[in-house]
Amino acid sequence: PLAGAAVIAGLDPKHRSLARGLGLFFNALAFGLAATLWSNFNSASGELQFVERYDWIPSVGVEYFLGIDGMGLLMVLLTALIVPFGLLASCSSRREEAQTSQSANEQSLFTSAATEQGSTPAFVSLLLFLQAGLFGAFTALNFIHWFVFYELTLVLGDPTSYVYGTETLKMDAVPMTIAVKEADGSIGSESRTLYKSK
């Protein structure tokens, strides 16, 4: 997926159908490799399998250390299966939005634009980049290595806001105070702010 993300990121934004086709192609390759892991996995063994281990930053004990167990394999397969459906669904949902939100005169023009919007090279590239980060997070066995992959899957922004439909909404702040027992046996209080979606 990482190679696919790099290839698609270099495409002209006008090549939306090519980006979508390449995205599905690289997703099919990823699923084929995940299926190969599944078929070669020895379920009778309790050991880690398909292990790759190399020194990365030896001075602090950081290694490039990958491998999978049964649960990791399931997560890799699930990631390989869900991401192409996400790519297909993004185009379908935009087509449905177009059909319900426009009058008959404008519908065909808006439908074609909305259908293509979900297949922009940037969108497809970022989706493949996310898939690569998930594969890494589910197979990394060194904490620093895992953390690097985990950070790749996060979306930068304000952690107290979220996207609902096409708008970004702020979460509601909920102050909370709880009673806690101090080390000397007395009862004190701690205050925190929690956030909830609307």
C-alpha cells in the first residue's frame, strides 16, 4: 500500500478514475499478500510467524521487528478487506448524496462531480497510506517501531472536534469532579474535563 500511495500521490488531480482503479489494484495486491499469509500460517504453532528482525537504532534498543500471531493475522486480513470497501463506499455515498440533494435539472452534473470527488488521487493515496500504517501497527513488535506506525494512522487536528457529515463540530466540555482518597487517609477531590459528541 505504501508504494501504491506514493504512485497515486504523483498523479494529476484530473486523473480521478485512474486513481480509483490504481487504488483498487494496490488493495487487491495487499489482499492477495494477506491471503498468502493466511494460507501459510501454521495455526498449530504458538510462536510468532513471518518474523523480520533487524537493528534499527541499536544504541537505544530500537529494532525493525515485525511478526504476526493469530490475532495479528486476523487484523491484517480485516484491514486488507475493509479498506477497498471504504474506497468503493466513498464513491457510492457521494452518488447517493447527489441524487437526494439536487433538483432534476442539476442532478446529472452534480452526480458525476460528486461521484468523482471520492476518487481524487489525494484521497486514494491517503487511504493507502492509512492501510500501510495499520498493517505496520498490527505487525510491529518493538514499541518504538509500533508507535511510528500507530502515529501514521492518526489524523492531525483538534482532538476536541469531529467531522459529522460535511461539517466539523466541537465536542461539548463536561467538567467532572470526583472524590479521591489521599495517601494520608483524607478525602480530596480531583477535577477533569471530559468531552462528548453532540
